[in-house]
Amino acid sequence: MNDATAMPRQAPLDLPPEEFRRLGHALVDRIADFLARLPELPVTRGERAADLRKLLPQGALPTSGSPADPLLTEAAQLLFDHSLFNGHPRFWGYITSSAAPLGALADMLAAAVNPNVGSFDLSPIATEIERQTVRWIAELIGFPSDSGGVLVSGGNMANFVCVLAARRTMLPWNAREQGVVGADGRTARIYASTATHTWIDKAVDLFGFGAGALAKIATQKDERIDVAALEKQIALDRAAGRVPIMVVATAGTVSTGAVDPIAALADLCAREKLWLHVDGAYGGFAARAPSAPSDLTALTRADSVAIDPHKWLYVPLEAGCALVKNATQLRDAFSFRPPYYRFEDEGAQFYELGMQNSRGFRALKVWLGLRQAGEQGCLRMIEDDMALSRKLRAEVEKHADLQPMTQALSICTFRYAPHDLKRGDPAVETYLSQLNERVLGELQAGGEAYVSNAVLGGAYVLRACIVNFRTTDTDVAALPAIVMRLGKKLDTELRPAALRS
Ligand SMILES: Cc1ncc(COP(=O)(O)O)c(C=O)c1O
């Protein structure tokens, strides 16, 4: 029954459905225009933070609110005019993919319904969608479909979840009671190559092991871990009374895309009874791509894998995934059941499988992307990126003043190195590193194309990582000419007299 005296509530954040519809349609139109114009826009305008700050409202938080329409228009304009566009066909920096447009709509839908995917009870269909998404990701890389898994914000978090599952499983004492030092004073040892992404340094610090627990094993020249050196280190540690627990392999290093000898590491871990974790944040989704290195397929032998849908599945940020082969080991690491949660055992309770309690519905954009492309579509996009990277290498090889360095997965590294300079000479090498750092600075600020850098054997090099379904042959072919132009100009300005002929 209506209470005639009741005041209709008008919350400052509510939007009447008709206004929501109008604003939403207008925004989608603007986004569609933006996507259509993307190839013509500069990748970035290289603006300075101080200048950008001036574009934002000045002063303290406004005391009273503003209408939604102009706010949304202003926000869209700020983003379209002052962003770096990782969806641009010529963006190849770091490992950040172009984002599938359907993912943007998925995020809007997820936010509108707003299920809390911490618990099945609070997110019935969303939980089931996440369960299916995790299963499909496992299947896509050849991991068992009954593995434990959880979606997280990205590669760092996915690796963290796996380390915590290993910590709980592999320490010979009860880590939950005892912490990371045994009652007898013994401490754990974790092994990873020097080419491992910096998440490992954060992990040993954050999870109480301390930096001393991490044995950084040398790599061969190709950035792949030296397995013999690893084996030697494990023996030394056991002799010293330490407790080896896990080996971290990388399937696609951040600098060059190198894949560790995972099969050999799996053999070693089986012999030594160690947990094998594979950081496949970048390369994992290529595991079943026909031209991927054979070592990548061996990631199926790992105890856990971290993998990033927001990298080579082209899902908009953020989406990572932790997979643990033995689902019970994942749950054991994270499950607490406080009295104020009376969730039934019906369905998954994702708060028991990871670090988050309340959780958003990031699975939706991954699930829709997987279905839109299908398994074959996913693998084809990865194959295309790898082929484009090989093409870039071939283009670089055509220029005497460019030096190709490495090519693996979809990463190609090279540098501007004028042919009249004696490569390998220490003074020349120092200069070439300075020169390439300047080339990169101008390239990144210029907006024509965007790559990042790697340091290989002390040499500063340019690094293009193609995880971009918009990149074409023409885009790739354009990069060497841009680098040559900038390199020539800067070399004329910067070359020291001693190196002039
Ligand atoms: C091999 C590897 N592992 C982990 C990460 C961290 O991933 P995220 O930035 O999604 O946390 C990266 C990022 O590039 C990476 O290349």
C-alpha cells in the first residue's frame, strides 16, 4: 500500500532510467567515433603531468554536486584528448594489449548489475560464469579443466596467488600457524631466473620470506634459466639445511619473450619434489599456438600457472588468472570461514580462493571475449601477432644502420647502430646505449608509434611487443623508417668527436 505522506527519495547519485538511457546512448556514440578515429590519432601526445593537472577542477572537493550529462561529456573529452592509446595499431610498448570493444560493453553490463563475485550466494550466475571462464582458460592452454582457479587483477596478483598456494602446500610445517620460519629455525628457498619479472621480488618481500629466500639463477645468453646452475644451487641449499619449496619458470620473459626450458624444469621439480610454477602472464596463451616454442606446451606439467587475459586475450584491463592444478591446494591457502558468512556449499565461493573478499565481475569480459573469438580465433590472433613480430625483424634486417637483437613470441628487439661505428667497442657501446635511450624518448613522445626498451647484456635497445589485433603489415613496416629518421637526427647532434670519422 502506498503511503501518501511518504516523500519520494531523490539520492544525489541516482539517475532516472530515461536520463541513463540518453546519456548511455550518447556515450556509446562517442566511444564508437573514438574507435573509428583511433588509427588517425597520435598514440600519445606526450603531455606533462603539470599541464594535465591544470585541466582538472581546481581546489577542494566541490561541496555541491553537478549534473551527470556535462560531467560525462567532460570526462570523455579528457580521456579522448589526453590519453595514451594502447589500442592504437602502432602501440607496441610493454605488454599491454589492444582491448576488445566487446569488453567495454561487458564492463558496463557487469557494473550495472554489480554482482559481488566473492560468494555464489551474492552472484549466482556471475559465479558460474567465472567458473566456466577459468575452466575455458585452463583448456585453452592445455591445463586440466578441473584445476583450481580464480580471476584476479593481473599478472602480479596471479603470480602472488600461486606463490601463496605453494607456500601453504610445500612448507613442511604448518605455515598458517607457524609462519615462514619453522620451529627449528629452518627457512624456505624459492628459485627463479634473473630474467623473472619483478613480481617475484615483491612476493618474497610481501609474503614474509624475505629477499634472502630468493635464489636468482643465472640465465644462458638467450635469457633462459641455466638448469644445471639451478640444480647445483638446490643441492647447496639442502646441504645448508634450507628448505627448497618452489621453482618459478617464465613462459615469455618481459624483456625478450624467452621461454624457460619448462620440460627440463618439470623433470627437475619431479625429482626434487618441488612445486613448479610457470609465470605465463605474457606467453601462456600461446601454449597451443602452432608456431610457439615447444617448451611452452610443457607448462601443462606445472603445479600452477599465472596467465593474463588482459595481455594476450585482449581483455580490457584488468584481468589476470591464477590456475592451481590441485584445486584443494588453492582453497587450503585462502579459505577461512567466519561466523558472519553463512554461505552454502552450493557453487564456488571465490572469496575462499584468493586474496579478495568482495570481488567484481571481471569474468564477464573474459567470458564474452572467449566466446566471440572462440578457441581458433584466440589462437589465430596470437599467431598473427607472432608473424608480425617476425616480419618486423625481417624489416629491421634490411637496414645497415639498424641492429636486430632478439625475436621471440611477439617481441622483437633492435637498436639504431650506425654501420660506421664499431659495435662491441666499449666507447661505442656506451654511446649507442645513450643514443638509443634518446631515440626511444623522442619516439615515445612523438606519437607516431610507441615501443618500450630492454637492456640486453648492458645494451639499451628498443623493444616492440605486438599484442595488438589492430596492427597490420603496414604498421610494422613503418617502424624501421621512423627509428632511422630519429636515429640519424640524434646521431648528428650527439655523437662525440672521438667517434666521428
Ligand atoms: C612475465 C610477466 N609476469 C608478470 C607481469 C605482471 O603483470 P601485470 O602487469 O598484469 O601485473 C608481467 C607484466 O608485463 C610480465 O611480463
